[in-house]
Amino acid sequence: MEQKKTFAQYFLPIYDRKIQSGEITFSRSGINKSNFTRLCIDPEYVMPLEEILTVCEKMHLTEEEKETLLSYVKE
């Protein structure tokens, strides 16, 4: 059985793709610097719900990408 990716393993490739394409910049992505740092160093870290919603909007994520990111948020 395949293990589910961590939040960072799912999110960072999307972020990288959008940065490389020029679609967004870090400052326009909606991610705050300390949360981005935690994503890079803490494999268990999941951004807060409000920040995920902001990032989804600012990065123009698909509904599927948004739903997947939101699935990591603990109730």
C-alpha cells in the first residue's frame, strides 16, 4: 500500500511549478515566511486552514488541489 504524501510533499511541487512558470512569486503566493520555512524543515507540518485557503486563491489552484491540501487539516 502506498503511503500518503505529507502536506509538504504534495504542496511544494505545485508551488515550484507555479514559481518556475512565472505564474506567481513568493510575495504573491500568500505564504508567510515562517510557515514556508517550517514546510521545508518539518515533515509533519501542515499550514493553518486560513493560510491554505489564501494560498489556494492566490496561487489559482484547481479544486482538486485545494481539496487535497484541505484534507491534511486536522479537525
